[in-house]
Amino acid sequence: MKIFYSSLQKKHVIKKEVYNGKAHPYNDKVTRVDSILKAFRHAGNYEIIVPEILPYDAISNVHDEDYLHFLESSQNLKNDEIICPYVFPCDNRISRHEPFIPKRAGYYCFDAGTSLMNNTWSAAVASASTAYAAAIHTKKTGEPTYALCRPPGHHASKNMFGGYCYLNNAAIIAKYLLKSGSVMIVDFDYHHGNGTQSIFYDSSEVFYFSIHAHPLVEYPYFTGFEEEKGIDDGVNYNMNVPLMPLSSPSEYFKALLNGMNKAFQVMEPDYLILSAGFDIEAGDPIGHFNISIADFNRLGREFRAMNKKTIILQEGGYLVSALGGNVESFLSAFH
Ligand code: Q9C
Ligand code: ZN
């Protein structure tokens, strides 16, 4: 199986995140990448391809120009300097002065747990490039592909970063693939993909399906409820399946397959983009669905049986010791 990855993605290094008023170790660790690559090396039957940098248009089709300029400006940070937003313009989102400074960065962000450093932009572009190269390959050959996206993407909206995400990798390739067929994004990350949902909320072009921990009790708290079904042209093209933390794997599979059956009644897509969040894994430090390594193989087989042209994008998954094995177990169902 072909795997897309660039070493630039490892140069985005954030040490801490703010949670509950305290600094904790950042969950999106660089060692996540090593864990996944090691599992591929061990299995042997994966070919790692370094992607070309994607065309700028592919990014600006999804994200606003001013947001992209803001992200790019983070390249000017000094070594060891970070931007960690902490003031957010919530009542009306305006900024009367340039937001390109650390204290006003909250204009382009929705949580205080995600920071920028000088390599964030190049890593995020490299991450999106892996997704783009995977999409090109699947489009050309019909083969399933996997992009080792890190940083992840599904929390990033057209003009905000958060949840360790800066560019929405799934949305970027969805827009590209739409030129040659219909697209469904299935997001099984532990957290609701608020960014992806918002990007396609008023559109019937891309169906967004997400199964995740209930926002009553889990991040991102404000979106991911069942009643969010889309607006305007997008009505019925958004489907959320929230489950309480500690739901069992059998409840998980039941809810997933039942939900996807309903989604396929609305759209039988040519392309399936999987926002593959492995923070549903047993023992994940921030996810509580207890999906075992064997369950991940079953999950892969269920998606493979759907018989669509499939692009698999890495999202979350933070138990570094288990992550690689779980990703490989899932992918092995596709070959
Ligand atoms: N105490 C993704 O999985 N909040 N993002 C964590 C931990 C942020 C997760 C709180 C969770 C974001 C791509
Ligand atoms: Zn997640």
C-alpha cells in the first residue's frame, strides 16, 4: 500500500498546551509519526512516498486569504517563540487592527490549547500535501491510499485553527476530488470535526458524516450534536452520531453501520475520504472508546466492503505506544 509522508511534518514541535488553567504536555507529539512509520517498517508491505508541495489554490479553495497570510506570518517567529492565543473576539468577530501579532491571534483561533511556532506553516502545508498526493493517486488508480497527516486537519475551519489543526486536509482534497465525482467524508476521530462540518454545512456537494464522543461531555463541546443536519442546500448532507464516552466497541460498530446505511441512502459517493482518528483506541490519553487493535482491523474491513475509492487521512491518536500498531491493523484490511 502507498503511504504519503514528508519529514517536514516533524519540524512542528509544540511542547505544552493549556488545559484547565495549567500547562500540560502537548498531545500532538512528534513521536506519533515515529510510532506509525515504525509499524509500517515492521510490516514491510508499505511504500513511503514523499509528496510534492500542493498548489496554493488547493488550499485557498478552502481557507480565507487573510487566515492563510496570518498562518504564513508565523514563519517569522524566533526559534523557541510560540503564539498561544488566549483572548477571543466572541461577541462579534472583528479585528480593527492587524491580527498578525501574538496577542490578537485569538481572532483566528477557537481554543487556547493549540499554538503556532516558526515551522507550523511548512509542516501544515506538508501535511496537506500528503493528503493531496494520496488523493491524486487514488483518483488515478482507484487504489486506497493513506496520508500520514500530522498536524491533523478536521478541527480547522476556513478561518480558524484549533484542536492541533491548522489546514483542513480532508476539505482540501474533497474540493479537488469533486471535479471527478461525488464525495463523502466519514470522520471517526474521537472528537467531532467541527471544522470540516462548518466548511460543507451549506453544501450538498460533500456529505459529512461523523461518529464521535458526545459534545455534551467532550471537546469541542459546541458542535457535533445529532440535530446539526446542514443548512440551505446542505440540509440532510451532514450527519452526526454522538456516543457517550465508554461506549463499548459493539455499540460503536452498531451506531457506525446504522448511521452509514442512512447516509448512503442520501448519497452513494464515488470517493470516500476517511478522517481516521485513532484516539478511539483503548488507552488513549484523551479518548475513551476502547477500540482494540483487532477492532481496528474490523473497522478497516467494514470500510473496505463499502467499495468506494478511498483516501485515508490521519487525524488524532495520542497513545504513542499503540498508535502505529493500530494504524497498521486498520490499513492491513485494505490489502
Ligand atoms: N486534556 C484531534 O484529535 N483538547 N484533536 C484536549 C486534553 C483538545 C483533539 C484536552 C482535543 C483536540 C485532532
Ligand atoms: Zn481527536
